[in-house]
Amino acid sequence: MTTNNISDLQARFDALKAQNLNLDMTRGKPAPEQLDLANAMLTIVDADSARSEAGTDCRNYGVVDGLPAAKAFFGEFLEAPAEQVFIGGNASLTLMHNTVMRAMLFGVPGSPRPWCKEPVVRWLCPVPGYDRHFNICREMGMEMISVPMNDEGPDMDRVAALAASDETIKGIWCVPKYSNPTGITYSDAVVDRLASMKTAAPDFRILWDNAYAHHPLYAENDSVKNILTACDAAGNPDRVYHFGSTSKITFAGSGVSAVATSPANHADLIKHVKMETIGHDKLNQLRHLRFLKDMDGLKQHMQKHADIMRPKFEKVVAILERDLADTPGVRWTTPRGGYFITLETAPGTAKRVVELAASLGVKLTPAGATHPNGHDPEDRTIRIAPSLPSLPAIEQATTVMALCVKLATAEKG
């Protein structure tokens, strides 16, 4: 790039700096108008309607694994038998954290000993991936092994080779549908290999975080092969914990979470959960059942979310195509669902892009957050979260980000 071109970019940069922008695209939070879609839940249960349809007084203790109607609903939600579903609190992240923590303290069915008694525990982390998954591993003292993602899911040749050769590798994180942050959906072949692959550890577990199972942006919704069924068919029924929640469906801070797993894993989970709770928030379960009603009601509700989200995603992609199509080494994903877009900058420039954008008043997810320990070895991955800002703010923020990509690329030479 010529000196004149760099000067032109710098002049545009300086002009934007004078605008004193204050824009935020750091996290995948629902926008206020998305939260408004569920406002009827705030009055759907009152003093005269606090009993479930089966007669349970939802104000009281009891029903440790969730209302039967909630288990049936989430059985369909997670494509699992209702009796294999456990209903948690407001966040699936809590269920995932506690699943790992219990495994560290007690092991899981098939464990020769608690994981904390092992000399070392290693975990497979598809990258780019979800920073909060990596934080759980780090808190538990696990060694994280990065595995690259491709258009069908994690690189299964790499996953299978690692899992088969190292008994200290106890599991893998998976976001199988509209994955965070690339937006890809796992192929049937990937699901089958995860379910059937040989593992050196007898207690290897897949933590299947299906956070975006019901979050298409378009009428054509991706499908993912049923991991529980695949594990059963492969003779590894205890291999998977399948998580989901309504956090990005109703209220992000007041959803209902659930996990579906094998009968043995479910019994083990209940044994330990009984020590920490007498039952989660049944009033909230009741609110969700009355508001969403069934899978058809859920689908209709999520179409309203898609109508809000779709223009934002399309605006980001349109600006990237307009401003960065000719920038060397730069590419991005075009998801059909989920909450994120992944931007790959020229190698060695992602941190600089985030720094430049911040100086213009545009906050982006920190570069490296998509990799274990915050370290992206190529320094090129940026997660874009278009959900929270307004459409005009997204246009401003993405235009700024694109300029910063061009400037960082020019600086790098």
C-alpha cells in the first residue's frame, strides 16, 4: 500500500476520532426489543395461578429435577427422553461449570478415580471457540489443547488422534449448531465420529453446548444429528451431556436451563445435586411453559427474534464486503443463525485492530478471547457480536472496524 493510501486512511481515522463515538459490540446480549418479546411472562403467573397443571404448588420446595411438564418440554427441546432431562436454574453455563466441577471432585460414571486425583487433566478446545468454556477449564486447572475448526466442525482427524492416544484427555467442548463464534453447524459425519471414536480415557465426556439450537436467522433452519442417539448407537451412551437454555429466547438473566444425558449420568447428577438444592425455580419453569407452550410456540417466538437479528447480521456482512473485499488476508463468516460473526484479519493484526477501534470509541471483543488462555497464535481472530446495538450503531461500528482493519493491514505492510 502506498504512502498516499496510508495517509488517506489516517485522515479518515482522525475524522472519526473527532466524533467521540461510544459503541459496544463485545458480548452476545439480546437487544431490548428482543427482551420485550417475552414481557408477557412478567404477569403470566400470579398468586392465583402458582400451581402447575399437575397440581404442584410451585412456590414450595421439591421436584429436584424439574416439573414433569418442563422435563417433557425440554425433552423435545434437546431431542431426548424426558426422564433423561434435568432442569437447572437460569443459566446453562452454571450446569456446565458444575458438571466439570463434580467430575473433578467425584469423577463421572466410568471414572477410575476423581479427576482431581489424576496427575494432569487435559481438555480438547475447538478454536475459535467460546471464552467462558475456556475459563471453566482454566479455573479447574486443566491443560487446554486447541483443535482447529473447519466448515464441518472440529478437525476430527486431530480430535480422534488425540483422544485415542492420551488417557489424560477427559473431554471436549462442542457448540454444534451456529457455533460460537464462527456460526458453522456440525456435519453428520462429525457427530458420528465424536460418538464412536476410540478414547484412551474410559470416562471421556463431550460437553455439547447447544446454545443456538433454536436460533436460525432464516426460514431454512440447520439441523444437527442427535448426539445422544449417536452415542447410544456407537455403544458409548454415557459419553455426552447435552445442554440448552432459554437465555437467548426469553430473558437472558432469567431463563431456564436443562441438560439431557444417559440414565447413568442422570442418576449420578441427581445424587450430587440433591446435596446442593431441593429444587430450582419452579415458578420460572411454569412461566416458560405457559408462555412458550410447545415447540410450535417456541418456533413462532424465535421467528420474531430472527426478524430483529437478521438485518443486523446482513448489515455487518454487507459493510465487510463493501470495505474489505480487496484487503489481503481478510475473510469473515456469513452465519445463517446464532449470535456471532467471525472476522479473520491479516495475521498479526487482530490486537491492533481492536486497539485502533477502541481509540475511536468502538469496543470489540478482545482479540484472543476465542482461544484458550486468551492467546490466538496467529493474532487474527475477532468475534463480532451484532445483537445488542441498534442498526445505525452497527453500521457505524462496522464501518469503523473495517477502517481499522485496513489501517492495521497497511501498518503491517
